[in-house]
Amino acid sequence: MFGKARFFLTAMILLSGIILQGCDTSHPPESRLKTALAKSEQCVEPTALMRTNHMEFIKHMQDDTVYGGIRGTKHELKACINCHVPAASEDGKPLNYLKDNETGELNEEHFCATCHKYAVVKLNCFECHSDNPQNEGVAPNTAAHKIPALTSAQAKGGSHE
Amino acid sequence: MSNPQNINSYRRKFMQGIGVTAAAATLAPGMLLREVQASNKEGYVTDKVRWGMLIDTNKLVEGGQEVVNACKKEHGWGAEAHSNERQKASWVRKVTVTEKTTGYVNQLPVMCQHCETAPCVDVCPTGASMKRADGIVLVNKHICIGCRYCMMACPYKARSFVHESLFDQHADSPRGKGTVESCTMCVHRVDEGKEPACVEASNGAIVFGDLNDPNSNISQKLKAEDGKQIRADLGLNTGVRYQGI
Amino acid sequence: MSNKVIYKEIENNGIGFYGLLGLMGLFIWGGAVAFFTMEHHGHYISGMDNQIVWGMPHIFAIFLIVAASGALNVGSIGTVFGKKVYQPLGRLSGLLATVLLVGGLIILLLDLGRPDHVVEMFKGHLNFKSIFAWNMILYGGFIALVGLYIWTMMDRKAKKYYKPVGFSAFTWRLILTTGTGSIFGFLVARQAYDAAIMAPLFIVLSFSTGLAVFIVVTMATYKMTGRPIGDVILNKLRYLLGIFILGLLLLEATRHLTNLYATEHHAVEAFILDGDNIYTTLFWFGFVLFGSLLPVALVYCRQLINNRTSLFVAALLTIMGGFSLLYVIVIGGQAFPLELFPNAVVTSDSFDGVMNHYSPSMYEVLLGLGGVAVMLALFMVAVKVLRFMPTSLADNVVDPHTK
């Protein structure tokens, strides 16, 4: 009885694997991720563990920070961003996780977005959180110039492949 | 009613209350586990401290506008591109008060008053609207469903709903579409031992400190000179007090 | 035994039934478009803002939820108060209550800023101090209890549970409307709310609007299906409606009179009752004149005895009146400025001290109508596939001398 179910499940998994492979053969672009990838070797946890469990670490930290006021630990989202996302992309503009703010298309050059786009997993941290590093201690880009400037920059950058 | 250790006890309470439902158990056993673990944690802020602010309106050079500017700079609100004036976020505003009988005019900044018994915390269906053990009232946006009941309940109109998608938020001030937000008393700075941005910008007009510590600057000043609460009649025991109003 | 009550699915398969269902589908589609547009862009495209935080969707939702508990009354009168005449209507009453609630909840859910975060509530993030959280449980329980109630009416084997379940459903619905009214009852911040009378007011509002919706839907369904409905049952509903409207007027009058007694409420009462704004117009013309006095006249006018059109129009007017009253309470209450400092004029560039203006966007109205369409579509499908409707409500069927 369970044999049938197991066969069915296995078939389903294999089939969906084949379909996924067939649909998406594009691999994440490596060029601009070089710094980020190099640093991933020095990550706070082993790469394999991070690949499967990073969201659990971040989620756990989320409660500690919101309820407990614990900040500056190695598992917090801000630390991930500060290490894995370069302060600016090659054209000198901040590297954002969205290629296009209007359509919500993910930007493959952004460390988090690359994988999430590839795996088709929703990435919603950055609907609220900052998606690029901001220097500690120094006041972050002020609202006055940052927000309007960025929107126009992204509009331009969006068309750039 | 007012339980100073509210966060931990809240969580324990709702864990006991809801933890039995089969739906919850099947939906997310991992999540529930996380809740339990999150309670008695080392290093969490405690109710030994209650943060508060004392604002001397006579010493404010720009009647509170400096506070508004500093807050905008720190948190990045108010520049929403699509929202109209009534929809834009407003964490703190400069209010002008003209006494009807005497005509006396006063100006003061009004923001979240960080009530001890906060109406927004009581009404929130998910517990997203919360008071930290150290008295700072926050919105946990991870569980905020955007119902805006807290905005209906707040007597100070201190809260804003984010009406559009936001990009490039400040690293220490996460804000996003569909959730409610308000003054955080610069909790990210307080946790690092710094004063809120508005206090820094106020040239001494605002004193920040621990209301529970009788020797703190703010407690001494309040004891000697007194400070008023806005809508004291509501009995909310606010963490933000005023002089000169 | 020819006058036994027989329940049957409706037989209509014609263009009328499917055309109407298609029309409902169109409205549901409109509601869906409104939701996805608002979800994608954010609420800036709506007429709601940080001053008027609850708008048109909430009025629709509250109306449907309040009417839901009221629609159950017809069944409860049969069960709890043992009035046999009402018993054939029990199934319809339960069905209507359920679909009304579902329609209302859908609107409420789809207006949220982060509907995706609602799942957190099922993961244990519930604040039991919140009336909202309680309402979630009350709504869920209501649907379950009414489902049971319908079952005890439909399944002969479950008949012995009919009374106890009916009693529980009736009690539950009273608590539910108390909860809905209490959403406004305990808001200390707002001058227009913060009165415990809100809870009983909402209960009576549910009586009148729920019955009105029941009358409209039942009369329309019987007309469209060509099934007979007699004067006995219609007159029962008719005079019940009259009493409920008068009850609502009484409570609303009491609310304003008690408010007028306290000086601190004078300003807000003047704003609602004697202001140069839409709320005053809606209150006096929408609620009092056309939503209450006119339907009462239509119900009790001697020339109109047994006149079905007058009953139908009275019920429609009552619905309009209840809607107007909710608009005045929900929007009017928020439009009136918060009082930060008594006896002072408060101004700021964030709209302190000003009467807030609200004009609903198309999306909000579409979302609200979508919820109404969901409710009606569910009702139509239910009466088509299950035995909710008595084949006849003619006088000899509903009034078989047993009284």
C-alpha cells in the first residue's frame, strides 16, 4: 500500500526535477558575484548549512532583536548584507535586489536575489529591510537625497542587462 | 493589567492558550518551538529599565521642527513617492496649541508616547503591536497584518500605515508596504547605548533616560520640576513627558 | 398531510439563474481585480489614508457581518422561542447567516495591508486582549455552530440536537455582535466611539438589517423560483421588521442623548447631528428619515396591509438606513479630529484639528460589492444543490392550525 505511494512520490519528484531543469537552464551570473562568493567561504556557518538553513538563523535572530533588543550578532540579516552584498555595483550605483521596482523582477547580481530567482522562492525580507550595506556608525544615506535619487537610478539601471 | 514583564508573559500566555489547536500544531511545529525557545533568553532587555523622554518645549528652538527633521533623517520616512499628504508617514509632527480662552500659543513635537498601558498593544489582534520589557512600544512588522486597528485606538495619532512599496530603507529602520509604523524611540540606538536621534538634535531640550532609576537625570528632573502627559486623563502613564505645556 | 413542509433544491436551470450567477461572477471578478490592484500598488490608490484608516471596505464588511448574526434570528425565533410559523425558514436563515459572514470576512481579509501575514495568527500569534482576535474565534465558531444547526434541521437523525444547538447558535450570535460592536465601544482615543452602548446598538442594528436582508433575499428567491409564499409568514416578518427598526431608533437616540449630556462630547455630537457635512445628511436623511421612519410607515400603514411591494421596499430602505448609520459611525467617527488638548485649538501640518475628508476610490467600492456578490453567489449555489428552501410557504403550509 505504501509502496504505491512511495513510487508515486518518487515519480513526482523526479518529474518535477526534470521539468524544472528543462525550464530554467540559466545559471546565476558569476562575474559580479565574485566578491560575494569569495566571502561566502568565510561565512559564519558552513556553506552547506547556510544554503539550507539561513532563513532559520535569520528568523531566530528576528525575535531576539525585536523582543530582546539583541543586535550585532553574526546571524542577523544586516550582517549577511554587509558581507555578501558589495556597497555598489560596477557602475557605482547601489546594488539592489530588484532589477525593476515596478515589476518586482529580481536582480541576479544581488547575492540573495540570484539564488532566490534561480530557486523561485519568494524573497520578502527586503520589502522592509535594507538590501545593501550601510556603514556602521555613519548616518545612512539620508532620506532627503537617497529615496528620489535611487528611484531614478533604478529606473535607468533596470534596463541595463 | 499592566504587566511590566509583558512580552515574556504574553508569549507564554498565548502559547498556553493557542498552542493546543491542531491547526497550529500541524501548520508549524517549528514555529511554535521557536516561540518557546524565545522566552527566557539571556541578554534580553528587562523591565528593570523603563526608557522615557522629557521634552522641555521652552528650550526647543524651532518648536519641534528640529525633532521632526532629525527623525526623518534617521528613519527616512515622509518621502513616499506615490502617497498623498494624508497618506505619507508621520512619525513625529510639530503641533501648535492655542489656548481658547487666553490665546496662549505653544508648540511641541508629538510622537508615540510609549504608554505603559498602550491602547495599540491591547487592540492588536496578532500581538504585532507590542511593548518591549523596557517600555518601548514597537510594531513587530513580521507579524503585522495591516488591519490598522492600532491606528484607530491611538489617542495621539502617532501611527502611520505604509501605503506603497518602499525601496532603500535605512539599515536600522526597516519599514514596508502594508504595515503600520511609528516612533521606535530609536530602539536601534538605545540598544547600542546611544540616545535617540531627536534627543541628540534637540540641544538639551529633550532629556532621555531610565524612568525606573531614581538617580537618572530624567527622574531627578521630573521629581524636581514635574512633567506633564498629553491626555493624562486617559491614565496611560506615558513614557514621554513634557515641560512648558 | 398535504400541507407538510417539503424542502427541495431549486429547479431553475434557465438563463435567469445562470445569468444572475454570471452577473455575480462579474462583480466577484471586479472585487478580485480591486484586491490585486490594491495589493500590488499599496493602499495609496485607495481613498483611505492615515487620517481615515478604515473606509468603504470596512463599512461593507461590518454591514455584512452584523447582518449575518441578524439573519439567524428568524431561525432562532422558531427554535429558541418555539414559534412554529418561523420554523420552515430555519434552514434559509442559517444559510443566509453563513454566507453573509463569509462575504463580510472576505472583504475584511482582502483589505488588510499584509493579508499574507494572517497565517501568523494560525501559528500562534494571537493577542487575547484584542477584541479583533476574539472576533476571529467568534466568527469561526459562528460558522461551525450554524453549520451544525443546519445539519440538525436537515438530518432527521440529528433532530434531538436541534434545540440545544439552536440555543447555542443564538447565544453565540449575541456574543458575536457584542464583539463586533465592541470594536468601537472601547476606543478611548476617539470622541465618537468609546461608549459601551455600541455593543447593544450593534445587536439591534443586526436585528433590523439582518431581517431586512432576509426579507429581500427570501422574497426575491420565491418570486424568481415561482414558489408560493403566503401573507401569514410575510406579515410576521413585516411587523417584526417594524419593531426592530423602532428598537434601533430608540438605541441610537439614547446613544446621542447620553452623549449630549456630557460636555466633552458636545463638539462631536454637533459635528454628526448638526454639521455642514455628509455625515449629518446621511444621519438625518439616510438613516432617520428614509432608513427608519419611511420603512416603519410602509410597514404599519393601514392602506398597505398585505402589500408585498411596500414590505420589499421597506426592507430595502432598512438596508440602506443601516448602511448609512454605519457610514456615519465608521467614517464620521474618524473624520472628527482627535482631541489632544481640551479647550485649545490644535493645528499642525499633519491634519490635527481639522475635519478629515474621505472620498472612497473605485477599488474600495468594487471590493465591497465583490463581497456582496460572493455572498449572493454562495447563496444561489447552496439553494440549488441542497434542500434549503421549502417548496411552498403558502398560508396553509406554514400555519397548520397548530399556531
